[in-house]
Amino acid sequence: MDIPFVVKDVTLSDPALAAEVLRIQLQAHQVEAQWLDYPALPVLWRDIDQVMVCTDRVIGAFEGETLRGVLVASKRQQGGWHIERTVVDPACFACGWGYRLLNHLLAGADEVSVDTAEVNQAAIALYHKAGFVLQQRWTVPDGLVLWRMLYCANRLQPVLHLEPSGWVREARQIPSPNCDAREHGQPELLVIHNISLPPYRYGSQAVEQLFTNSLNPDEDPFFASIHQLRVSAHFFIRRSGQLVQFVPVQSRAWHAGVSSWQGRERCNDFSIGVEMEGCDFEPFADAQYQMLLALIEELRLHLPLRAMTGHEDIAPGRKTDPGPFFDWARVRARIDLPA
């Protein structure tokens, strides 16, 4: 499998890596200072010596062997992390690298804080998307307005209600035409998938459009290759934890394709399909797990589910999702369904 990107913790003792980090930081700083019209914006490091003695946590995002961005975070006295700086190579702005870095930091974190300028609406939108909220607003002596934003992992599981109609009351309901009647009984198997459209990008309406046959092939080169597919899933869980439902649970969604489970083919006939917004190469969000657990527990009250597995397990060699970053141990610790 080709790995399009890797996000990982790095150390800056290697001079070549430290030099590349410094280059990206200085170039990004120059662009940001001009963009904010704030020449007094401080740099994080001025020379390679400062980079190489950094003791904070440093996360790097790589495309192949090429560094695309860095996030630096310090430990907070009250626990958790404070983001000191997120920098992305200016040649790669608006390509999702900032979110990938942030997502890596948030995986498993209880609290994360960050300070950003009020005029930097792109950064504020990114943090809102990841679940941060405004905690404090103040003005520095030279007039720049700053926001302190805080992320707190939501440990409160949502409460869901499956109606007799087969729709979950709390879900955003978008009926898909890509379904039909089940021919044999009720669903027994839950299948977990991942999806992102365009690939490795989150937050658009493209998944909803694909599942309702309204995807515009001209909006992205990848869409031209898939817009004629007739597919769906019962549920889609966004990075924010929002639950979207396309097909009532009594009906057969077209999510599994050519598939087999325990010697039984055509898994669509006897399964529920749940799409997690994500990909094979980075962790899923805490809010997604909270919603997934709530959904499975509610479904089990009404359906004879007896197993839970991944798309990769019912279509090996053809599919790889939900991928190695899906935390099966976390889910199975709460849900006693075998594979």
C-alpha cells in the first residue's frame, strides 16, 4: 500500500531535519506576519541551534520523505498540552497538513489549549473544526486581539434513540436512493468503514453527495472517477462526532460490495454499514468513538447483532479500511461483539 503521508513525533537532534524545520518555520512566519499585518509576530526559533535544543514535543508531517509541517506543543502545568506553534510549508497551504498535525496531537489527549490572533480566521476555523472552543479573549498592548481556545475530550457518551421506522432520532437524516429491501431477516453483522472525499480531506459535503448520487465530477479530479458509483452506508460519523444516517436499518445499504463473512457472501444482505470520516493513515477523533459506541449500544437493543468487523476483513485484498489506526481495543472494551 502506498502511504501518502505520515504524521509522527520527531526529535530535532538531526541537523538536516532541524534545518528543514527552521526553513519552514521562518518562511511560514514571514507569510503569517504579512497576512496578519503584524510585523511584531515573534518567531519560535531564530537559528538552528535553538531548534536543536528544543525540549517541547514536536510533531512532523511528511509526504514521502519531505517535511510539510511541524506542530510544537509544551506540557501544561494543569495537564494536557499547549500548542506553541503550528507551521506548514507555504507551498502546501490549504492542503490539510495543519489538521493532520493537530489530529495527531489530539489523539488520546484530554485537554489542549492554543492562542491565536482573532484576525486569523483560517486558524480559528481549523480549531473549531477539531472541537476547540473560545476560553478567553484579550488585547495585547499594541492592539492585537488574541483568543485562547481549549479542546476538552468529551467523555460523555451521546444518547440515541432508534425509532420503529429504522431511523435514529438524533441523526441528521439524508435518505439515499442506493438501498433496497432485505430479503432474509434482520442484520446480524456490523461493518466499520472509513471514507474521506476528496481522499484524506475532511469536512466537505462530498460523502453525502456521493451517497445521494449528486457528486459533481468537476469539483475534484478524483470525483470524476467515482461519481457514477451507486453506493451508500447506513451511517456516517464525522470527525466532529456528528451522526448522519442515509438508510433505515431495516433496509439494505450498498456498502460492502463483493464480500464474505464466515462463509456467507453478500454481506450487504445481513449487515449494518458504518462509515467513519477518516483514512488508513491517521487516528480517528475521540468524538467519533463516543458516537460510535452510543450507536452500537442503541442498535443492539433493537437488532440481533452478533458480530462486528472491518471492511478489510470481509473484503481482504480489495479493501483496507478502517485501517490500522482504528482502535478496535477501545471499542471492544465496551462492546462485547466478536469479529
